[in-house]
Amino acid sequence: MEILKEIKDCVDWYSQNYATIDIHKAHNLKSKLVTYLYNLSDLVAEMKRESLFATVNRKYEHHKLKSQLIESSFTIAKAESKSIEETKTFLESEATYESMAFRMKLLLEQGNKVVDDLQQRIATLKKELENSKNQ
């Protein structure tokens, strides 16, 4: 996913250039990062939606298969067991989407902390610039 790489590149660049960044580069970096994080939030919502959809599909397929097995003379316990086994791919899909959503959400939260830090750095740079002009 390109957006994840772009966010990582921004954060890596900022961590390497924190001490020497000027106010204009800080503003540009903040704007770029905020845009990427906005797009990431859309991806997080999409992954969460896919995860919920996969959960519904898994439950539906599980209950449908379980009912069919019970109707074909399986015991309830055997039908339950067989149904879980047969719908394992739905569970794997659900877990994949959920883990992707979780990873992206963590990155979004950490990215927002970097934006907050950038904002504080910009405020400090502004104050330093004002002080240097007053001297």
C-alpha cells in the first residue's frame, strides 16, 4: 500500500531532520502528512467495513451449513464441528481484514501524534523567529 509507505517516509524524514527543519519545511511536511493520514482514515474505515462484512458472511455460512448438516442427520455437535471446519476460510478472511484494520488504525494514531509534535515544533520555530527579529 503506497499510502503506508508515504506516511513512513514522512515520519522517517522528520525523525532524521527534526533538529534542522525550518518552518516552511515543517508546514509542508505537516500538510503532506495530514493529507496522507486523512486518506489512511478512509482505508481504516474500509478495512473495518470489510472485516464486519467477513464476520457476517462467516456467521451466515456457518449457520447455513450447520442447519443443512443437521437436516441430513448429523448430530448438533458434529454439525457444529463440521461447519466450523468448513467455514475456516471465512474466519481467515475475517482475521486478515481485522488485523489490517488494527495495523492501519495504530499507524493513524501514531501519525496523528507526529502531526501534533510537528505543530509544537512549528510553534517553537515561530517563537524563535520572532525572538531573532526582535533582537
